[in-house]
Amino acid sequence: MIKEHVHEDITTDQFSILQYIHQKETTTATQIAQSFGVGRSAITALVNRLVEKDFIKRKRNEEDRRIVYLSLTERGTYVVKETEKEINRFLIDKLAHFDMNDVEHFLVSLEKLSMLMENAQHKDEK
């Protein structure tokens, strides 16, 4: 259902990448691949499409030209913010059918799950 609220010019996978870059501000394809647990070649293909659509821009490191930084363009930032607004509207509408205590319990549980997954990821990176 959330897929229906993602901006029409991107897929849910592309939105996830844009959202990740938005949170980090600047990152590399390698960092994205590690965070998402996928191969660098898969990320490179997604990034190429997002660059072509003017959602992401590349910038080479001046000292080490092999390193390429990725950041959002103005268009990319706009799409992330608008898509997040649409998803939030959708979720708020659905959560309105629940008691506030149930929503709070759900959010606390979701935060715990997120922390567990993040800690597991950091352990895997070491």
C-alpha cells in the first residue's frame, strides 16, 4: 500500500536510496551497498538511474579520485520530502483507527526493533 504513495518517477527501492542519502547528506555507493546488504553493482545501477533523472549528483574526492560522493539534488530533496509527507498522511489516517496507547506501544516496539537491527548491522560491519 505504501508503494502507491511513492512519487511516480521512482520505485520503492529508489526511494529508499534517496531517503538514505537524504539522512546522511553525503555518502558513497559502497556505504549504501553495505547498509542495504546488497552488491555494489546493484547500487551502481540504481544510482545511475537516479543521476539520469536528476535526483542525485556525484562529486569526486579531490585527493582520491576513486572515491565518489553522492548527494541529493534539489529535485531529489523535493521528491523525498513530498513522498514522506504522502506516506505520513497515509499512515496517520490508518493509525487514527487505533487507541493512542496502542499507537504508542507500536511505536516503542518499532523503535526497539530498529535499534536491534542497527546494532546487529554494526556488529556485522566489525
